[in-house]
Amino acid sequence: RQQTAHELERIVADGLPSETKVPAVFGDRGEVAGAVHELSKRTALGQGRIDILTAIERAIEKVDNGSYGICDSCGHPIESERLEILPYASQCITCKSSKQRINRGGAS
């Protein structure tokens, strides 16, 4: 949790590097596109860290209430190998795989 929080703080504190500051409104399209791309990358990186922190906090709550290691979807135990790799996992491999297939449009 601390490592991820520090990474998020660093992303926020760094802001945009000076060479990627958004150019004047009527500036070169390439410069504008580059600045927008850099901002988009930083935003996505920050959001990713926020999502991980949220998942970590949820896992800590589950430890506190005795439900850590139980899949939020099916209620079965989450595989220990999965929890070793991703201690804040909230779904077992089966449920996570099913959700990914549905999100990709592979299942109905």
C-alpha cells in the first residue's frame, strides 16, 4: 500500500515535464498531439495507481472482517497462487476469466 501510494504521489507531484507543456492554442499540431498524448499517459498511470490502492484497501477490509481470500463473485476460495502474485485479488481465476471474456464480447 505504501509503495503504491508513493508512486501515485510521485506521478501527481511530477506533473507534466517542462518539455511537454501544452503549446499555445494555435501551435504546431504535432506538439499539441504530443502534449495531449503525454497528459493522457500520466492520467492513465495515475488512475491505475488509484485503482490498485482501492483494491488494496478493500483487501485490508476483508482481512479485518475475516473474508480475505474469498471470491467476491462466487464465494469460493481464491487460489493461494493467485493471492501470492496479486494479494489484493478479489476474484478467483475462474470468475476473473469469465468477466474478461464477457468484457471482450466472447460470452453471452
